[in-house]
Amino acid sequence: MVKVGRPPQDPARQLERAHRILDAAAELILRWGYDKTTIDDVAKRAVVAKGTIYLHWKTRDDLFAALLRRERVHLLEDIRASAPATLSELFGRFVGTLLRRPLLRAVLMSDSEVLGKLTRMKRRSTTGLELGGAFDAYVKRLIEHGAVRKDPGDHVIVISSILYGFVALPDMLPEEARLPDDRIEELVADTLERAMSTGRALPDEDVRAVAQATLDFLDAMAEVARQKLAISLGSEERAK
């Protein structure tokens, strides 16, 4: 049955509008902080009616969740483009790339000036290491090819401790002692290599297998991130 009334908008135009709204929200949140950024502000900056935003998201928090999901997709795509070949390269670049994205950096660092009341969302979803089964399968492949030690296990705990330790430490140091982001990236990669690597030189076949496993893991993570973003943008629903 065909419904009488206003014809549906082109899905491509709806998606473009959603991204334009998210662009505006990101700019304003980084400039004024989440608490001071209203839906009215975002609507004006995106040049849309306030009601239009509510066609995409029911609440301001839903809009922010979509924004963070989009940031995660971009983060993973940037890392994938750099083609990391080992676990240590992967997570070193995760840190370096994340620190170069202001909104994700604010979330990771629980920056209350940017996030305001959302500081409690620290390391949730977007920046947290939600690795799950894909990571377990990835580590298993690395162990099989001699790139990572099986013992003592607890690989996620080791990675998280090193990653967040290096990222959080600068806040405890005087300004002159703080390291640039690229140096933090190097230190994370080096420390992970020392902590988790078998230390053995691998045959070329295993080197290639480890590199492929790393890219496969990134692709799996990126696909999940894109699916979650599609849900937040409503594009998955419109595609049905």
C-alpha cells in the first residue's frame, strides 16, 4: 500500500545531512564543550531546523554516541591505511592515531572541559579495547606463528595497562617533561614488543602470516564499527 503524503527523502541526502549535523556537533563540542553545546547551536551551525536533528536522533546523547561511533570508524580506517604488520605496531598506531583525533583524545583522557557531564563515559565503546572474540582469534594466530608468547596470558590486561599507562602519565608530569604524541606512540609499540614478543626472528612465511592476521583483525573491528555507525545514522534501517 502506498502512503499518501510527503514523499520520502532520498536516503543519500538524509545520510549527507546526518554527517553535516555530526560535523557541526564535533566542531561546537570541541570549541565550547558538551555541556554548553545545545541542539539549537548544532542546528544553526549545520543550517538545519532543530526538528530535523530529532528526525535522526531522539536525544543529544544519541547524537553524541553517533559522533563517537563515526570517530571510531575513522580511527580504524586510518590505522588500517598505515598497514601495521605486528601487534606492537597495531597498538602503537592505535595510540598515536587516537591522540591526533581531538574528540577521541578528550574521551580517552576524560577531559571534563570538553565532555562535561559525559566524563563518566571514559573509555567506553569508542576508545575502550572492546576486542572480544576477534582479538582472541588474532592472538591465537600470532601465537601459532611464534610472534607472541602464550604465557603468562592476560594479553588484554597487558596491552591495556601499557597503553593507558603511557597515555595517562603525562597528566602527572610537569609541562616541560611531557612527551610529544609521536614519542608516546613509539614507546607503546616498543614496550608491547618487549612484553609480549617471543623475541625470536621469524621465517618470512610467518612474518607474512602475522601481517595478514593483523590486517584481518583490523578489518573485522572496522566492519563491526561501521555496522554500529550505520545503526546510529539510521542508514541500516533505511536500506531495508
